[in-house]
Amino acid sequence: MPTLLLVTKYGLRLHVSHDATIHISYIELHDDVDGCNSKLSTSNAVTPTPDSISYWLSPSWLSSFLWNRASLDDPEVYKDVIEARYPRLAKFYFEWVDIYDDAFQRQECNLGSDSWVFPKMEDYLAWKTEGLLLACWLVLQDHVQEVEFESYYLRKGHLEEELQRFLVHMVKYIDKEYYSD
């Protein structure tokens, strides 16, 4: 039976089968391939190690948006650490951060405006969806235990359930008038 396959530029793979079963994994991408024929590196079934990291992924203007839940003194995970620890993800991750920061400034939220950061619902949903996919990729890394992104708790072995819950919520956003004109 045919399945839908989504492969992100940073190697996250989503397989959706004809019966709506979702399987999430990531692949080790090489510069000379498109990701479809690359070696499967890991899947959602990987067990976290005892020293695994728990992250919180949340927008905060002019920050990295990534916070280590165990670090009390300085929880922000800085750009150089993200680049060193996640070189395959870093470029795409910081493009996602920049989209938010640029929209935040464009709407003058940094000056106290109470405008929506993303005035168009489609832009907000695209940004939010990419954030969830980035969080899924992070969870699939061997040393990451979980990533909290908004009200979604992404943990190994439970990614598919949270992705389905996310998609149901996105339909509700589309069905109601979240933004006013």
C-alpha cells in the first residue's frame, strides 16, 4: 500500500500509511543525496541514556529558543552549543528562530505592541508546524530524553501520538477564527 513520505532538509522522516499510522524517524543526510536513499540512522524507538537532556523549546525574542530544563543558573542553550551539538540541524533551526524574531519586530512587539507576531494564520501555523518537526528531530537524538514545545511533550516512543494531537489542534485553529482582521 502507498504511504506518504515527508523528508525535511535536516533529515526528519514522516511516513503516513494508508490507515493513517504515522512513523517518525531521522536519517543521516549526506550532501550528495536528497535523503530518500540515505542510511536510516535512528528511529523513535531509541531508549534515552541516563544522562539524557530534557529541553524546553519556546520563543523568546533575541534568544536561541532552546532551554535546558536541568540547568537552573543559565538554562539557555546558546548558538555555539547548538551548532556544535547539532550541526545538521543548526542552519534550519536558526532560520526558524529568525522567522519569529523578524515577525516580532515587524509587528513592533518589541516596542510593546499587542499585535499578533504572525498576522496571517497560515504563517503562524507554518512556523508552529516547523517548530514541532524540529522538536521531533531533537528528541530522536541519542542523548535527548524529551522536548517540550508549547503544550506538546515529545518523548521517545510517544512522538506519533503527540504529532497526531498536534495535527488535530491545527485543524481546530484552521476551523475557528483565531486571528481577527
